[in-house]
Amino acid sequence: MKNIERLNKIKRIRTWANWNMGLSILFMFVGMGFFLYFRGTGLQSSFQMLFLILLMISFFMMMIGTVLYMISGMVSTSAPVVECPSCHKATKMLGKEDACMFCGQPLRLDEERAQEKKA
């Protein structure tokens, strides 16, 4: 497992979005489970409010995850593509310092441009 500090920034945004969507689906299932388990009992009215709250939280988490995926996609289209010196694969960079998407090698955009100017 890679160290989180050496993850690519685009990959990190996508990971947050994925966890957000997964937790929102979990909240929906938990809320539905409470609602169905206590259906027909005297406690149904109190758990309807819990069901509604969990559904609203999961809806907002799903929207946040969708926005994060959209942002990572838009940022990914304008990110410069550089070649990683250790694994020799093309990777996208955000900012001047980032990590390789595949091997986690720290990269600097200034060094890459200096090497391109020499060639």
C-alpha cells in the first residue's frame, strides 16, 4: 500500500470522491434497514425521522462526490503530461510538485522543463 503523501493529487481527489459515494450508499442502506425493521411497531414514527435524516445526509454526500469527480475530470484535462523517470510511464501533474500516478515517485515540473530545454 502506498503512502498517502506520495499519491498523485488527481488520484487523491478521486479517492475522496469514491469514499464519499460509498459512505452515502451505506447511509442509505442503514436508514432503509432501520425503517424496514421497525415498520409496524410503535417506534416507526421516530425512526421515520432518522430515515429522512440519513437519506438527506447521503444525498448531499452523493452530490459532493459527484462534484469532486467532475472537478477531477476537468482538472485532469488541462494537466500537463510528463514522463516519470523511474517507471517511464506518462503521468499527469497538478502544480509544480506531484507524484507519479503509477509508482508514487515524487516529480517536479521545473526539472522536467529544464530537461526538455536541454534536448
